[in-house]
Amino acid sequence: MRIPSHRPHSQQSTRRTLRHTIGATVAVSAAVVALVTPAAAADTAPHVPSSGSGGTAGPDTTTTHVGARTAQERNRINAYWSPERMKLAGAMIPEITPVPEDDDTPDDPRPLPPGTPESGAVWTHGGAAERTIGRLFFTFSDGYDGSCTATVVTSANRSTVITAAHCLRGVGAPSDDDTWNHNIYFVPGYRNGTKPLGGFSIRTMATSSRWDADPDTTTSSDIAAAGYDTGLLVANPAAGGHPIEDVTGSQRIGFDRPVQDAFVHTFGYPKGGLNSPGDRYVGSRMIHCAGTSHPGPKAPLLWGETCDMSSGSSGGPHLAHFDTRTGTGTVVGVTTTDDELAGGQSPTLYATRLGDSAHRLYDWAQSR
């Protein structure tokens, strides 16, 4: 399955899309996460880094982009994301796509037993996971809407959110506004078109400079496979001036090396069912997976667990040391792709594991 985070515009239509089970239809122009148009659909062949691969081109530095800075812009974005628009974010033809029905799976206040494997089910156990993780909305340069998943992480500014880079932009010059998504809006605890804890526009954002590459020689898949698919966001405060972490709480963040067979919990808002009748997820509720983590045979820098989430789950957290009673853990990666890019047994959902590059982005974000 493919998940790009960028729809192509006229100059991007020939770029390949990253096959991804993440969250934004990285069918970015050729992208990694969430909304894919037929013209942007990713190549299904095994990943072979191109000559300008994100893993080898130039030094890895931080590329930043300004978001909503004025009260007028924040208010416009908040009004833009109506319940119906959020429910249809990711639909390739929203004009004729039925608004999905609400998912009324009953909540279960009992903690999930520790170590319980799960390949995909609605998260019904509440806790911090239900407050700190949410659906990340955006608009592509062609005017269509998409979505991914994002998480509030503990930070000095109490305003830092982590997602996948392909949920924020496509490959290309950072000065080109069409490289970036617009109307970026984070809804923690999103559920059936509602904003239980409010919605947050984004003040500024950052990705690795590997995304600044020439799209004619480098694809989103190249950059993701090389381990640079992390994006950091700084959220605007809630009404009354409170930083997002005061409203939602936060998850810890860690930058340690992956541990083979570590038990990891994964969350996301897949919505592939908006475009594919065979997909049971339409973005209405947060989905949970859990299992032992292992590297991708075709992309060993990506680590994943058994999970059937579809597009829209991109950017969702992979949490180690997760306490099922409190819903807290340590974010060690963000969903990047599935087994079509990284290999391995299907279904597997792979993450960009957080390392030095992600740490650099995090330090930049929490200082803003």
C-alpha cells in the first residue's frame, strides 16, 4: 500500500510516490504518505536508490518553513477544518465520496494486558495515548486535502509535535511554496469529525535538508529508505495562550538505537477506505497495533511491526516501553511505509527510527 504526503502539481506529476502505510497518503508527488492520485501513484518495484538518493546527497542539516503566524491566519485555518472537511480529508474525489459514518466502537476502560499482540483495532482504552496522539490535516498545493498522524512529545517549549516529513512536504527546493503542504492543523484525540481537545494550527516546522534534493534525481522513497522521514512541528497555543502540552500532556521521546524484537505499540489514523472499498479504515477513530519490531529486509534503516494500517497512519508514533494502564511510552519512530517498500511479511508497518537527524530537528523545534 502506498502512502504519500504530497499530491503532485504540474511540475511534480512525474515524481514517484512512496508506497506507504502511513498517514498522509504520501502519494506526495511521488511521495511517502497520504493522498495518492493515479498520476502520483508510486512505483511498485523494489526500492533502488537513485543517483541523488537522500541517503548520500550532501550534509544533513535542518530545513524550516513558516506556518500560521498571525491571529487572522490561525482563525482562518481553524474555520477551514469543519467536521465534514476533516472526515473527507484524503478522499481522491471528495466531491463524490460519501461522508463516512461514525465509528461507535464501545470504549473499554480496562487496561490492555501488557504484551498483547495486535495487528489492527480501534484503540478503546483511553489514557494518554488518546490525548497526545491525533490526526494531522493539510492541503496539497493543488487544493485537495489530506491527513496523517502526529504526536505531542515532551519538550522545553511544551509545543512540539512529531510526524513524518512526507506529511509536511515533497522533494524539492524549500523556497518553492508548492513543495510544502498548507493549512496544517493538528487535532489531538480526533474522533468522528470532532475536536475533543481543540485544534492547533502550526507556527513553524522542520525537516531534514535531504528533502531539498532535486526531484528529478531523488524520490521521497529514497529519502524515507535512508532514514530521514521525520518532521517536527511547533504548535500555536490554544485559546487563552496555553501551550498544547498543557492541554494534552505528552509522550516521551527517545533517540536510542533500535533493539531487535523489542515490543512496540503503534498508533495511527488510517483512512484508505475513503478510496478503496476493501480497506476497513476511514479515519474516524485511532487504530492501534502492537508487536515485536524488526528491520525491513529491503530498507534495514526502517523498523516495523505486524500491522494492517493504511494510508493516513503516516507519521504515527511507534512507542517503546508503553504502559497500557496509563497510555504513555517513548516515541522511538514515526510511521513511514509498509512492506511494499521495506520488504518483509505482509502486513508490516515500518517506522523511521529516531536518531541523530531527528534529534537535531527536535532540538531546533523545542527551542522555538
